[in-house]
Amino acid sequence: MQLLRADGVVIDLPHTEGSVTVDRGNAVRRTCSVSVPDVTLLPMTPTDQLAIYGARLRIRRGVIYGDGSIEAVPLGLFRIDSISGDPAFGPVTISGSGLEAVIADDKFTAPYSTRGATNAITAITNLIQSSMPGAAVANGGASDAAIGTMTWDAQGDRWAAVQECATAIGAEVYADADGQFIIAELPDLLTAPVAWDIDAGTTGVLISADRAFSRDGMYNMVVASGENAEDGAAPVTATASDTDPTSPTYVSGPFGRVPLFYASATLTTTALALNAAQKLLRDSVKPNATVSLTSLPNPCLEPGDVLRVTYEDGRRELQQVQSFTISLGLDSISIETIGGKQDT
């Protein structure tokens, strides 16, 4: 773990305990809380405060081999939100948030517009880099397209604007474990490669599992529409539905029809409206089955990863990672998944 101070100094920090939580359902995907024994980290003077305000915390997790070599993967680059502790004896607790929080806190101080037939990825990049100059923004496979002119009022949420532009092309935006902003679609549960096998038994990594089904927050039809007078674009509408007869949320099945309506001036073509509808439908249908897993830790996981879970009775299913919490010690990892599908 490293502290990247605002004055450019980088400090290696030993820790006594801590954890990182990653949740695709939150606007800020990654958060952390760690405890360190070094009481000098508590900002006691204005100089100390200047070094901490704006500082970053880089966390990695891995293994130390017998020869002393280390293999580690990043768990996140965090903005430091708070530091607290006993100034004499410690420990000092540091809490942090992923870099989405930097964008979200930077509300618009004046109206902001995407005039000029701006492509979605260009608009997203400009929104992020106007708040964080030099921030790395990468397209993780999203299909770019020109979006309608959109103007956000002063005091508006910049990060919500970023997500609105991404929705127009059926994508989402998040800060990854290295602090890079990624524009990508959620991987398809049925076609994405399996990232990890979690199996029960003496040689497996599964410790426990708990299944649940709930229709709260579920929709099996999304109607997306757009109307943009500034661009002179005619109103457009597109509908995406769960048309799989084998799905428990089949739009013509016993679940019933449950529509969600979405409107944005960024949607100026039927294709854009359909992109948005399909993206929101993927988010709305997948939570029909949720599973809470406890397993041996795997720091390489990312939200959206597909898991193959094998239970004690031999049944197998594919699940998609929604969130997880991983400790910085030897504890197990807690994983919340969505969209279980039987794996044959």
C-alpha cells in the first residue's frame, strides 16, 4: 500500500487491517478503509493538511513467495476522504473513494453543453478531463456514436452527465483498479469467458452460498425516448424487452409486463434509443437471481466477471459479479452476484 501525497512524496505504508469494497451498483465503484500504525499520518499542522488534502492511496494485494519475490494486483487508486485515530497511540484509519468521487464532487459552476454533434466518447472524455486534467480515459469496446446536444445546468452532477452520455451508446463508465476511467458495456453472461471457477468440496474454494430471488427493482421492458429541439431532431422511441421464453422475467410470461421509461436529449436516433433501452434492460433483468458467496480470496476479480459456481450437490451455474468485499489480510472474500444461469 502506498500513500501518494499531494506534494509528490510517495510513502510505503504498512497496515494492520483493512478492506476494499467494489460495487457496480454504486456511482463510486470502489471504496476502502485501512488501519495503519503510523500516527504521524494524522495531519496536525497546515503543512500536514496540505500534503493530505488531495492525496491518493494505492492498494495492491497478492502473495509473497518463499524466495522473497512478490506477485500483487491492484485493488484500487483512492482519493483520501478521511483520516482519524488516537494521535498518541494509533492506529490511524484511512478511508477513501474511487476517482469517480472527484468527478461527482465537481458540480457544474456554469451551464455545460455538448454542442456540435459530439461523439459520446469525446463528450465523456471532455467531461472527465475538464475536472481531472490528464486523467486516462479508455474505450473498453463500446461502439461510439454522435449524440444529441445536451446542456446541464449549473450545480448539476458531472458524473451523472458522464453516465448519461455512456447510456446513449449502451455503455457504462467507471474507474478501474489502476485509476483509469473505462468506457465499456457489461459483458454478456452467456458469451463472456469464465473468469473463475468457484467449487465446493475439499479441493474447492467455495465456503458458503446463499441464494435469493426478488422482483424489487426489476423491469422486463424498457422504453427509451429522446427529443432534441436544439438539434432539430424528431422525437425517437425504442423498446427493448425480455423476449426469452425460458427467462423467469419473460415479458409475455407469468411475471407480467413491468416497463421502465427513460428519456434523454442525447438520444436523437432510433439506434441510440435502442442502445439505451438495451443497456437499461440488461441492468434491470439480471437481478432476478442473487447469490451471496463466501470463498477464498481472489484479488483479480472485477464487477461483470462471469463465475462458474459448483455447489455441493454437483449443480453448476453461471453468475456475474455485482460487488465484492476483500480484506487486506487472510480473510475470505464476500461476493454478491446477479443473473444466475444454469451451466450444462
